[in-house]
Amino acid sequence: MKTLLCLGTVALLWAQQINLNNLQLRLNRPMRKIPLTYNGAALRTQSLGWLLPNQDYTIVPGTVSDPNYANDTIIGNGAGRNLSSSTPAFCEGAFFDSLGTNLAYLFLGNERIKFATASQSMGLAFFYDGNLAERYDISPDRGGTNRTVSIKGIATLMFNFPSTSGDPCAPNLPTPSPDSLGDGSYTFFYRLLPAQAHQWDSPFYSPPRNGTIAGNTPIRTASKKTEDIRLANALNNQSGPQCPSIGPTTQLSELFDFVYFSTPVDVTDSASYYVMVGSERYNVNTYILTDTIYLFLGPASSDPNTYPCYNREGGRPGRSLFSIAIYDTVNGTFFGTPSQFGLPIPDW
């Protein structure tokens, strides 16, 4: 049996929140929250036999306008007892559950935020680098059954907060300088990366814990120009060219942005991959960001006791990551990543 699917990324609503306090890295701007309640169809779905307890799937309605996207299978990460033994049984396979009464975090998708200085004398600083990644543990052989899972692409939710005069459903981002792709547009990237072993130690964990990190060489990659991305601003009662509309029977999956790889990745044995969504680099001194594209993280909850399905990483640290890079704050140029300088903070 072969299953074709799109993997959700950290941008999907059931991606686990990155706890910045635990990382001891504080962005100088808090993540925003947005309610996701709307009068749509039920969001709960059933489990496939090969999914882990923290995973579930949804089927894109066959009525969507794009025939390639219609009837696609999308899997997403959530809470489960394989992550934490204290997770209630009813939380397993909870894909998008409870979002009607809770919130999701909005995490910056294209704005670079400085959060620490690397070398004041050299004018170097650590920046959030516009990439979010989530690990997916794929187990097609679960239960002793021979299966092939074919990863055909990535689905994600994007939300636009435009400039004062901008159109939320027609984003306008100037060509970055330098234009690394030479295509005259601001570009978003979607990548499937290998998961590799990593020991997370100070300032993340003490004592150190064994987990994973995203590899540097993509297994598959795709990209989209700003004018081609799909936005979920209908959740904020906004409509326009790049915002699919909400109707009485709309499924949340109909609001996703999505891309397909030129060649799917077939998985027959248990393996782990990172799904990454990121944005093009630019001169941090001179580039004027007219629109800010946010990615969704969540569900958000200030009190886990009132929302028992909210669950941070348990067994293997590194499930949800955001990227770190070093910028030359004098010239505004990308200078490198922490690993290139042998620093204890990884690139993710």
C-alpha cells in the first residue's frame, strides 16, 4: 500500500511551541496570538494505522479549486503519550482540536529580529533568521505492516500583516538586496531536511540531552514568490486575490499554502525528517519590510492544566526549531551561521 501525503510544518497549527524562556534566548518582540474560531466544518479527523500517537491527518476536500491539491492527505504533529507519559488518551490524534476555544501563536516568517550580540567590536549580532522547522517521525512499518509513505510536498498556514496602506490579501514585498536568486522577487522556501543526532546542552538543557537537529543539505526543496503564496487572512474576515474564502462548510485545510516537490520521497522504514519553511535573506540595515508574513504555531495556552493536550517536546529535544544566523550590523550583510565559527549555539 502506498500513501501520498503533504507534510505539515511548524507552520501548521499543531506544531509545538518553542519555549524561548527555556532556550534563554529572548526576542525583543513577543509572539502575537490570534483566535481561530470560525463557523466552519468540524476539524477532527481519524488516525491512519501507521501514525504515531502524536500525529493525525486530514483529507483536503475534493471541492477545492486546485485539482492537484484536492483530496490530498496532510499529516500534522500534536500531543501524544510517546512525547509525555502524562498526556491524556483523548489527546492522541488531536489534529486541530480545541482551536476554536484557544489561540495559535503567530511567529515571524520574514522579519529578522536581533536578540543577542556576537561581537560588538566586529559589529556582529545573532538574528532570528526567518526559518522555522519541525521534525516528523515517519513510521510506515508500524505494526509490522509493509507500507510505502510518499512525501509529495509541504502544506502550511501563512498570515499577512501588511503596512498601513497595504492589502492583506495582496502582499507586496520589495525585491531583497542583494537579490540572491536574481529573480526580482521576494521568495519563500520549503525544504525537506534530514534529521541528524544532536546533543542539546547549555544554554538549552542542563544536564545535556540527546535529540535531533536539522541537517544542512535539503533532500527536497521548492520555492514560491510572494505573489504566489496563499494566505489564511480569511480567519480575520479579510478577502482578496491570495486569500481563499471561508464558507459554511469550509475546512481549515482549504486555507493552507502548499507546494509540491518535483519528485516525491518514498519512505518504507521508520525515519525522521525536518520540514522547513523560510524566507529570503536581505540587508538588515536597508531593507524596508512593507508586509510581515507570519507562520502559525500552537495551539497556544497560558495554562497547560486547562488545556491538557498542549504538549512540549518530551522524549527527543529538537522537535520544533527556529534558525539562528549572524549578521554584520555595520554593513547589514549575512555573515554566517554559529556552526561556521565553532560556537556552542547550533544553527537551529
